[in-house]
Amino acid sequence: MSSEAATPTGPVPPPPPDASFASDNTAGVAPAVMAALAEANTAAAGAYGDDPWSEELGTRFGELLGRPVEVLACWGGTGANVVGLASLLGSWQAVICAESAHLVTDECGAPARFTGALFLTDPGEDGKLTPAAVERRLEWLGDQHHPQPGVVSISQVTELGTVYTPAEIAALADAAHAAGMHLHLDGARIANALAATGTDLRTMVADTGVDVLTWGATKNGAMYGEAVVLLRPELAPHARFVRKQAGQLPSKARFVAAQMLALLDGDRWLEHAEHANAMAHLLADRVRDVQGVRLAREPEANAVFVHLPHDAIAPLREWSFFWDWDEAEGLVRWMTHFATRPEDVERFVAGVEAFVGQR
């Protein structure tokens, strides 16, 4: 939006940055992904995943994870989470997750609608579940009058921008498996978590005991599409039927697989995430000394959470849109992505200085 509608209190702001800091979903499509889509469009191919691209995608994930896996391409993140969870759950069961989990707060109730399961939430610690939190939710286990905990679900990166270590994930997997449950990992930003920790996918996911992974592509350079990766396919023999019933089976699945292969080629997906994380750290470093700005926490991946004066939020947001996180606390979230440039950061910081500084 035009800066003319808002009133800066400090220096006159520049035009808003070309990049949005509202979400990593606002970025366009990576050039390599566009090229892969064009290449996949040159001839006919089998439908519904019966194509060379989809077959290769399964092979590539098997190599990354060090074991045979089943990979189901889906249209988007909510649908992929639905497929992953519904493949593991009965309608009498429950999901244990953080109260901030995307599954609960931002998917319009789709996981509950499709699974019939109850969602048992815990406040968490900076968005993270702990084994103790899981154990607190096991009091109903074995009692026929209550929903039975069946899945522990975590987000990596969490909705609060924090990152689980492999040791933390392994501890949750142990707690879940000891109680006869499965561990689902919502990996919409799994690449950012790997970049933040310097860890590979096998170490963070397969070796820790994750049973089902939702692998995110859209926030990291794809046009659309996410993958459900079944690390123990025998746990979900009906997953393909669930995907079809949930409307998540793309008829031309090769176009989803081609995008993901382009991201995996040459570790492009990790390079994208490393860049996004670096831009978040740059943004945090540039605003930390601006009067009126208080970092809620140091960024761990590609999210920057800050407290702002209440009267500065609306004018700044009108100049360059972003989302409130906790309106009462003046807490907002700024996101970076693979296409964020240093000059975008600098221009956004100039706007922060103009609308927030010197208040």
C-alpha cells in the first residue's frame, strides 16, 4: 500500500520493499522449478502418479532418509497433514500437539473433520512439545470411555519460529512409541530447520523415529504441492485411499513431483532455506537497536517476532503488510523467504525506523 495513507514519526519512509514480509507463501516460484514444470510439459505421461517423476521422487526420498519409503504427492500443506494423520488414526483416537500447532489454529478444522479425532493440546514451551507434555495426556489411555491418544504431532519449524533438535524429536518419538502412538512431523518448513541446525534429513527425521513426515515445498520455492512421506508404510496401508478420498490425489501428479525434484537437485531446497534464514537474521540484527522495537526472541529459522508500540503497528502494516501474532501484546511476525533480498530487508528496516523509531 502507499505510504501516503500512514503517518511516519521518524524519517520519511521509502517505497515499500518489493518482497513481502508477511509470509514465505508470498514468494514467487523458483526459476528452476518453473523450468522443471516446463520440461515435464513436453510430452504425455501416466496419470495419478504413474509417471517417471513420481517414481524418481520416491527413490530420492529413500536415498535421503536411508530406507525405503512411500511418498504421496498432495496439493497443499493442509491436505497433506490430513492425509498423513487420517492414514494413522481411527475416529476414536486423539492427536497430542501444541496449542499453537497449525493443525489446530490454521487449517479450518480440516484434520479434525477428516479424521474424526480429538486434538489434545498443550501450551508447550515456545511452541514445542516435550515428553512430559505427552505423558500428561496419557491419563485416558486404555479407558473405553475416552478418546485414545494415537498420534503425537509436532511442527518443524514451530509456529513460534523455534526449532526442535534431533535429540528433542527422538525423545518425543520414544515417548509416543512407548505408549503405542505414532509421531507425525509437520515439516512445512523442514528445510529451514535443517539449515538452522546443520543437520541432514535422515538424522532429523528417520534416525529420530518419525513415522510420517509432511514435507513442505510451497514455502520454499514450489508453485504448489507438498508430500506425505511414510517412513513406515506398513503403518498406513490405506494411505493412498485416504489421499483419494480427501481430494488430494493430483491427476497430473508429475507436475508436483517435478517441482520437488527440482528443489532436491543440487540441494537447492537447502540453499533456499539457508538464504531465508540468513535474511531473517539480517532483519533481526538491523531492527534490534531501533527505538520502540523489542525482539521477542532471537530468530532460529526464517521468522522474526518483535514487540512494537501499539500505535505504530497499523501504520507500518499499511505501508507493508504483515500479520499480528498477539494483538494485546503488540507482538507481530515478519517472515523471510528464498527470494528475499538484502535490499528488501534494508528498505523494510527504513520503514520500521520511520513508523516506529522516535515514537
